Amino acid sequence: MSIPRPVFDRVIVKPLPMPERSKGGILIPGTVTEIMEDAIVMASASDVIKKGEIVSYPSHLGVVQWYDDEKYKLMNASEIYLVVEEAK
């Protein structure tokens, strides 16, 4: 099953794994990594957020969807706080 096409201003993102340690080797508590989540945009109906961009959003937002046994989130483009990396 392929990823469906979202409508209106919705996007489908695939959450990226959160690091357990900082680049300096400091252990990051789970409560910190639960606040914000990074993901790659897999499909977008928004004019602002593009497929392939890496974005950051509060982890409690979005609806979890499963496609081909992989976790994705469906959310409104307005729920995304930052574009971390532009699409290539």
C-alpha cells in the first residue's frame, strides 16, 4: 500500500528516531524528547510545507496512521512549528 494523498492543508510525516544522547555524549531524558518531534514530510497538500522537508512539531499533535507496518502522522500544516531542513 502506498501513502495516500492528503487533502486541504494536511501533511503526512514519518517521525524520525530521536537521539538518546547529545553530540557531546550527554544522556537526554525521555521526557525531553517527548516535547518536540522531528519528521520527514512524505506527502503534502499544503503550499507551504513540501515533500522531503524535515520538520519539527509538538509530539502530542497529529493522528497516528500505519502504512506498510510503518508509523506515520497525519496533521495540519499549521501544527508544524519549524522547517529544519529544506527539501533537496
